Amino acid sequence: MALNIEPASAKFAASGGVATHHIVNLTDQRLGFKVKSSNNEHYRVKPVFGFVAPQGKTSFEIIRLNGPAKEDKLVVQWAEVPADEEDPQAPFKAGAQAGEVILPVKSE
């Protein structure tokens, strides 16, 4: 796997909350990422798009809004990007995707 999420799962109260996770690049290539949610009504993610340096890591925040308890997931898609790419959305608009990691998200 070229990319990991730390911690590998998230738990929230149904009433809401905030958690910080890290996207870890295990490769020697610069990676772009895009975070997708199975439940856009109750979850917000910042940032949705971004870059991770070779062998580096970057943080992202998950915000859980008040709503019924259930199990959801975040999907972090990734693709190799050139060092001079400045727009993190561009590779995904062009259809690039090398892989994805699923982050289980549970509210209780």
C-alpha cells in the first residue's frame, strides 16, 4: 500500500465531534489525495484535496455533525503527481487515481 491513514478508524458521538487523522505517504513519489464520504449529510472533511510529500504525512480533520448513529466510511483516493503540480484537484478532474484507502467511521 502506498498510503496509510492514522489512526485507521474513527469513532464519534452521534451528537457530533471533531477528529484529526494523518495521511501517510509510504512511497518515494509525491501523492495527491481526495477524500470522499459515504455520508455528506453528517460529515465534513478539511481539506478534501491535498498533497503528501514523499515519505511524508499531512493532517486532515473530520467533523461529525449531529445526526443518527450509524456506520459510514471515508474513502481516500490517491494518485502520483508531478512535483510542479499546484492544483490538488487537477489530477482527479483528469481521471487520475492509483488507489484508495477506506477509513471506517462510526457514530454511537
